[in-house]
Amino acid sequence: MSLPTKKAPAKANEIYLERLYDAPVEAVWDAWVDPAQAAHWWGPRGFTLTTYSKELRVGGQWRYTMHGPDGTDYPNIATYFEIDEHRKLVYDHGATDDSPPLFRVTVLFTEIGQKTLMEMTMTLATEEAATQTRHFIKQAGGESTWDRFAEYLAEQTESKQRFVINRSFDVSIETMYEVWTKREHFEQWLPPTGFTMNFLRADIREGGSTFYCMTNGSNVTMYGRAFYLTMQKPNRLVYTQQFCDQDENISRHPFAPIWPETMQTTVEFTTEGDHRTRVTVTWEPIGEVSDAELQAFLKERGGMTKGWTGSFDKLEAHLATTH
């Protein structure tokens, strides 16, 4: 599978984002333009959506409100300027009855086998406005919209329940792969905020395994192990994880006794320029999973986002001091 030639770097007043979804372009398009489907994923994690009307035609509008988890409402009127089915959408975003749009959005959908490359460009009036919008998107967790979209597509097209999170870092893909596969790096940033990590065994290779301990230094100590299934340097890692006791017998999360026994982690590394890499983490329960365990997993997506965000913040700080 080959990807299209990389587009030119975004202009100073543009915000560019791309995602590769494991779903056919028809499914991706329909999930975008059907308000009933959009209600399942549109907006940052924790947000809900109410659509009042939608006319998918040139000159038509989508009127909706995003409801934040804190009760704040974000009304929006999107006006469509270009619609090329399964290929392209162009619309203005962020208008209300009393205010003009915030920026123009161009979305390209490219079929790549049974996958779909989504490329989004947000064009703002000035470079300063783009900088402010980037900051707002980060603070609001706006990019989690596209993680939720991946989760929704997996459920619709594969009947899979997953958790997805993306984060981009200003390092090369080779460096990013290294900090995920060398123990001296991995144990510095992976543990949750407030915890430290120590490998009791670290055989990080395809077919190898690790056994580790995490502690907050006072009243919580957790043990776990991982088995590495796939290591495709520098693009992909797949490993399973289980909680254990100190003798490496399988146990459960100390604060979540009905958490699934075995989780599979898939990590994909994607270049976003000469010195920038996006990390995509996909988590899913595998093996024998009860309904109660699956529901526990689904209910904790917000907590997983918070946990991985904390680890990614630590990774960003670690990279700043070591690379």
C-alpha cells in the first residue's frame, strides 16, 4: 500500500491534519455527512452533539450545537461551498447567527485499498489566528475528535471496540521508535503521572517480553508484563499487556477488578515532515472478555485519554532533555 505524495507544508495561516482510517472511503464519507452518525463521534472526547438541521448541498448549512462536559454549549453554523462525493468537502466553520465563521475547512478523502486517508486543512485569516486556534484545540482536546472517529469506524466496519489516541512530537521517526523500545527511555516517561517504573525484565524484541513494577512511592505498587508480537522498525509495534502480582502470576488492576485481563497495544509511527512524528496508540481487549469487562473498558475511555495524555506530556519533556 503506497500513500499519496506528501503535500507542501501548510502555510503560516493554515492548520493541517491527516489521519489514515482502516475503513473504505464510502463508510468514512457517510459517517462525516450523516448527522445521525456524526452524533456518535463529532467533537472532543466527552462532548455530545445536537443537530437542528442539515442540507448537504452547495450553499446549504449544517446547524448544530456541541455540548461540553462542563455544560458549556458551542453553537455552530457550517456553510458548504464545495461537495465532491467521497472526495472533497469545503465549508466554513464556527459561525453563529450573530458572528462570522472562524475559518474555512477543506477535507480530502483518498481511497487507499480498503483504507481512507483523510486530509484536513483549516485556513484562518492570519498566522496569529492560526496560532491561537492551535492553542485552543490543544486545550480543548480537539484532536480527540479524530480518535473518536477511528473508534466509531472500527465499531461500524469491524465490530471492534477500541480506544485510540494520537499525539505529534517534534522528533524524527527513528528517535520516536527508539524511545518506545529502549528501557532507559521507556521507563522514564510511560508510567502514569506520580508513578515511577522499573523493569525487572526487559527483553524488548519481537517474541520477547518484559516484567515491570510501577509505584507511587507510598501506598500503590503495580506489576505488569508485556509480550511483543510485532516490531517493524521504525513504523509499528504490537504488544499485549497483563497486570500481575510480584511473582508474575496474572492478576487484575488494583482499582478496577473487572478490567479485561489482556489488552493489546498497537503503536504506529507516521512522519509528518523531516523532523516531526505522529504516534497513534490503539488499545483493545483481546481473548475472553466478558460483557462487564467490555463495558468497564468503554466507560473508561475518558480516563485512558487522561492517562495517556499525562504519559505523552512526560514523553515530550523527556525528548526535550535528551534529543
